[in-house]
Amino acid sequence: MLPDAAPTVTSDHKAIARTFLQFANADYQRIRNLRGYYAKIARQHGLTNQDIADEYGITEAAVRAIIKRAAK
């Protein structure tokens, strides 16, 4: 059995972790913007905020905020 040793963390490891977080944040922001865009299109095609909320798995209030943010 191997001893439980803490992994060695170097500045290189931290730089890699920061890079991964930056990629994840960029993906999150891109998706966040697209959700508003698609919600606006759905509204233009007759879906209600509640319909969109049900599809996204969020509240109707969150859909209103998404659409409002996308309008800016």
C-alpha cells in the first residue's frame, strides 16, 4: 500500500489550473449569451416565458432576466 502523500503543487500546476478556469469561464459566458439569444427567438416564434423556462429548467423570472440581458 502506498502512503498518503499530498501531491506536489508547483507554480506550473497553478498556471495550468488558472488556464482551465479561464477556458471554463469563456465557455460559460458564450453559453450565457446564446441562451438569451435563443430565448428571444423562441419568444418571437410564440413561446411564452414559462415555455422557455420549462425547456431550460429555470424559473420564468430567470427567463425574463435572460431576455432583458440579451436585449442590451
